[in-house]
Amino acid sequence: MNINIQDDNSSKIRSALVAHVYQLIHFGHLASLFCATIILIGIYQPHENNTLLISWYIFYLIIFIVRTIFAKIYLKLKNPNVILWKNLFIIGTLLGGLTWGLAGSLLFIETTTAYQMLIILVIAGVTAGAPPLLSANLPSAFVFITTALAPLIFLLCFSELRSDYPFFGLAAICYYLYLMVLCVRSHDIIKNSISLKFENDTLITHISQTKNELEIINKKLTHAATHDPLTNLANRSLFEHNLTKAIERAKKRNAIFALLYIDLDNFKEINDAYGHHVGDELLLQLIERIRKNTRQTDLVSRLGGDELTIILENINHPEIIPMTANRLCNILSEPVTIHNDTIVVTASIGISVYPNDGKDVETLLKNADKAMYYVKEHGRNNFRFNS
């Protein structure tokens, strides 16, 4: 997995480096056009033959327009071919550097000393922009600087002009090497910056995923701690919490609610006779009946074994309580078929009502339990209020 992440980041870094030079190319083009225009205006001599100068400027403009068009095309693409556009950029910088190489050779030879100094200064300024603008694509930076400076360096070092410009050739070589070193350093800084960005993005993604996984685990742990594993009903802990909240709501609204304590009759004998797996299936089917015959707002819990509770809130009419208890006795006593065995179970239900039968969890539960045992001792399959 780590290898895949590294490969993915490497691919993203390569794409980002190519995108970086294309996004900055317009700044370099405008500066380069300005410098070329300065040479045209500065060297142009009225009433003299300026064919070479104009031809050079036209050649420069053609290269400028083509590179600008290619840059606009690239910036509009959603998924450009990185290798193709990287190579096209290198070719573009080669041609761009060639225009300045021609200025540093052909134009340099054909003009006066003052204009030669102008050309040297302009080419120095143009190439100085290569490290910040082209270093993301290191080959293009090397190609541009080399093609732009090499002809001028050759003239200053090895032609007859070296006597006119003593030490200029050595200075040009030092300047060339300085730019090369600066491009390498700039490339490392840009690449490390982009790499760090992607690493941070990957780290943030992993942290987010881990956070989501932990939240899911915490929810599962919380659910496991508050729900019965077999029936998925609220367990005793959550039941007591729900009952406490019901008391608070009833007290605030000056309302009543009922607690139904249900115990399945002879459930232990069924487990002993048919096995616990049948007992579990029976319990699940009976709970499904309870859910279908109670409201969504009625809170059903399993305290353990065959003991269930239901909190009935939002009671507009008191007769709802005995009607619900009677309906539960009837539906729970209907036969259940499990593995071709027909099993009949009844239920004993004790009822306590807030606030008459208690104003706290312990009292309400104790009184409902007491009423339930009264039913068990007097025939079962019935319900009884505490009072």
C-alpha cells in the first residue's frame, strides 16, 4: 500500500511540475516580449538596412505566438499527457532560447559597441528569469540558458571581439554556471515544496479516514454497551437512561407515562425442552410482534433473559395503557412455529404509572415488577396495575 501511495505521489509531483511551468509561462513571455521590443527599438536605425533585425524580431514573434497558443491549450486540458506536454515545453524553450542565441550572435556582430552592451544586458536579464520560471522543468531551464548564452559566450571568449571585451567571456561563463547551479537549487526547492504538499494531503486524507473509522468503531462500541446483542433492544443501562429522560420530560410537561414490565411465562422450561437456539428464535419472533403492535415512540428494552419493558409516553387518554397491555397479552399468546414445532407462550405484565406509582427509576421499576409477580401468582397471561 505504501508503494502504491509513493507511486501515486510521484506521478502527481511530475504532473504538478509540468503544470507549474505552464502556469508561469505567461509572465516569462511578457517579459521576454518586452526585452525583444527594447532591442528592436534600440538597435533600429532609420535609413539603414535593418533586414536582419526585423527578420530576427519576426522569428521571435512567431515563436512567441506558437508557445503562447500551446500554453493556453494545455491550461484548458483536464487530463493532459504529462510526458508529451513536458517534451513540447522543452522544445518551446529550445526555440525561445535560440531566438536569444541569434540575438547574441548575428545581431551582436552586426551592431556597434553601445548596442552590443544593450544586447548583453538584455540577454543577461532574460536568462536571469529562467531559474524562477523554468526550474520546475529542469531540462527546459538548461536548454533555454544554454541556447541563449552559448553563442554570446563563444564570441566573447574565442572571436576577435574578446579584445574589445576583456574578461567579459570569463564573466559570461561564470554567469552561465551560476544560473545552472541556481536552477538546480530552485528545482529542488519547488519539487520539495510540491512533494510536501502532496504528503500533507495524503496525511490529512489518512487522518480523516482514521477519524471516520474510529467514529464508526466508537458508535459500534457505544451501541454494544447499550444494546442487547441478541435482540438489538436497549439493555438495562440504556433502559434506565431512557426511563430517567422520560421522567424528566413528564415532569416538565406535567404529563403521565406508563412502564410495562413483561415476563414471558415458563420461558425457562421452553429453553430446557427445545434448546437455547429455539428459545432465542422464539424470543426474536415475540419481540417482532411487540414492535408491530406498539408505536415508534414506545421504548422497548430487554433487561435480561425473558424480562422486557416498554415505556409508554405521549398518553392522551389513560385507557390507552390497559388497551396496549391487553393487546400485548393477546398477540404474545398466539402460537409460534419453529422448526415444525408449535410453541405457545403467555406473558405476565405489571404496570406502574408516573407519577402515582413513583417519581424515580427505582420506585417505578419496583412497583411494575411487584405488579407483574402478582399476575404470575394469580394465573399468568394477564396484566395488572400496581395500584
